[in-house]
Amino acid sequence: MEKIQQVLFIRNPWWFEQKSDMDIPQTKRKLFFTLQENLQDERGLQIVGLRRTGKTTLLMQVINALLKDGVASRQILYLSADSVELRNVEHPIIACFQYFYEEIARQDEKIYLFIDEAHFSSTWAQEVKNLWDVFHPKIFVTGSSTLRLLRESRESLVGRMRSFYLGPLSLTEFSEMGGEPIEHNIPSLITTSGAFKPDDFKAMLLTLKNDPVQYEKLKRLTKPIFHQYLLRGGFPEGVFTENLNRYLLDIREDIIDRVLYKDIPELFGVRDRRVLYDLFVFTVYNSGNLFSFNSLAQTLGAKTDTISNYIQYLAASDVIAVLPKYARTVEGTLRTQKKVYVADVAIRNALLGQLDMADTERLSREAELLASTRLHFSTRPAGVELFYWRNRYEVDLVLRALGTYPIPLEVKYKSDISTADIKGLLNFMEREKVEMGYVLTRNEFRVETSEIGEVLLVPLWLFLLGL
């Protein structure tokens, strides 16, 4: 109990301080406002995502907002299940809550419970269920093992939790956090309420195409920030760092090494860490390439089932994104090879070294990676599926939402786009009877019209403003 008291007193300074403002970043990510809209909902709020994307900061911003709104400081409990002090405590979440409820809180008022990295308590879901059933606190839960957190919450907390995803920074968030917000009217493909709005997005792009003065103004403002985004990726600390080499080394130590050598082995019981690490390095060097479990198993000297499981663990920790092939049936999708992307350009740069903007071949790879991962992370909360497509030709990305037409996208990050560059896109549009497709370019911004349909060539930096 003394350990619990000590760690809670350190982690909950608002119990003793009169001021409501905490020393935390003031820039709010989009998810902050979504959480605010759900504060009155009885259900708990579950935030999952890759390490270092700002989940703890997000919790602190919510706590700070509650304090400013007049919630009594002693009605708010924050704890991290990853705390060393709690490692040997049986049922640590219940133990911490019990001390808080008996010694700190007013028992006749609403309690707000924040549990960071909840999955490091093996019984977290049952503990949360017991607390919710008896005390009905407003519960916030975070975790960096998406698969495990979601699976366990579905097993024990059905009807009690809403799930949200916090990925790396979008280009707009990157600019805002850096103090150079990009003002634009490009609507998001996904609204804050989770609606998929491709037609609104396309209409605004076409409106901007017909306003060259406004477009040029937006271009001059955005492109320098976009270049920094390519170099630094979507981790918040990358926005502020002056020493890029040091930052990339930190990414390697804090994210790559910790996830591969600590998080995944502890959470999933991985025995062969060498194979896990080699598999991850393979995905970094081969982001955007097709792979099969059998060929990878032969290459790495491991069993096929091991490779399949390890890919799931890497995806569950959000350090990679796996894209299936687009098909009209579920069976057709499951039977095909997958594409794999490392989760953020910063992770790739941490292993391959700083990106040289004059290296056109690597720059093209990074552009496809950036487009793919941003679509993966931004569309997932709305239930929009992301695929690649391959037949005689290939299309880099296909978006599909229930009840809507598929949207094909090709990434061609170069100065001149030829007819040959859009053959695959047109082939997909003809086969699937789709009237609109996108080519994400370096600079070109125009519409190609054919008998099959329209292809909108749009600069990648501009497209990313809607993600």
C-alpha cells in the first residue's frame, strides 16, 4: 500500500496543487475534441495506438480540461499499468482505485479514472469491468498493443467501452504543433463523427484547382512544412527537435527496440527475438512490396506459422500496416499475398538513415509509404478498408467503405505523369465500373478525362491535408 500511495501521489499532482493549468503541450489533436464530445456518455473511452504518438499527453489534456471545467481535483485518478512500482501488485488497477476511493475521493461525486498502458496488467479488462459495474466511474483507457487491448475489451467489456485510434500526426497536426498552422478549406475524408466523405473532399479539391491564386498561396505555405514532415515523420517529438540524428536514434531506441525486445515478447510470449527483429527489418527495407509467409519463412529460417504470428504481433503493436489485395469476395482477399508498410517514415529513416531529398528513388518510396500509412491510420476509425490491387496492372491503394464505390489511388511522386502511369488506374476503373480515381503526384494538379472516367492528378502534399 505504501508503494501504491507513493506512485499515485507522484502521478496525480493536481490533488495537491491549486492551479488547473499543467505543463503540457497546448496544441490539441483532432481526437481530443472527439473525446470531449463523449464525456457525458456512460461508456468508457479506449484509445489505442503506436508508442510515442501522444496518448499520455492526450489524457493529460483531458484531465486539464476537466479541472478547468470545475471538476474537483480529488475526483480524478491517473495511473499507468506500466509503472515499475506496480509490477508485483496483484490486480494493480483495483488496488490503486481502492486506495484512491477510500483515502482521496469524495464517494458521493462522479469519479474520472484514467488508466495508461492498461494492457500491462494481465487482468485489466476484468478489473475495469468490476470497477465499472460497482462504482460507474468515467473510464479512459490507453494501450499500445491494439490487438490485445481490443480483443480483451470485447471479451469482458462489451457495451461498456468505445474505442478510438491515435496514430502518428497528420500533416495538418504536424504544422499546428510546430506553430505554423496551415489554413485551408480542404475537408477531411473522415469527419470527427467518423463519416466517410469522399465526394465532399473531391469537390473542394476541384474548386481549389479552379482558383490558381489560392492554390499557389496554399502551396507556398505547405510545401516547406511537407518536406519537414517527410524527414521527421508523425511523432510529436519530431516536430520540435533540432538534432535530427538524435531524434532518429531516439526513435530507434524508444520505439523499435522497446517494441521488439520488450513489449511484444512480454505481451505475446515471443521466444525468438532474432526472427522478430529480422522480420521487422525486412518490412522496413521492403515497405510497399508483396510478401508471402512461406517465402519469408524460408528467407529467415523460421516456420511459416511463426512468421504469420509475428506479422500479427507487429501489426497489433502498430509498427507495421498490412494491406490485403482488393477482391470482390472475402475468400479472394484472404487467399492472396499481402503488402506491408512500416508505420511511419520516421521509423524507416531511423533504420535507413536521414532521407536525402535529392534521392529521387528513395523519395518516391517514402511518398508511397506516407500516402499508404496516412490512409491506413486516418480511415480505420471509420471502418474504411484499405487494399492494393493487382491483375495485369497494379494500383497502389484502393479505399472501400460499406455501401460506397471503391476509390483507386496511384502514387507517382515525380514531375511528369505520362499516359502509361495511369494505365493501371484506368484498368481498375473499367473493370470495377468506377468513374473516379486519383494519382498522387509531386507537382501536377489537373484532371485527365477519358471514356472510362476521370482521373484527378493531385499533389501528395495537398491530398494529405484531407487526412
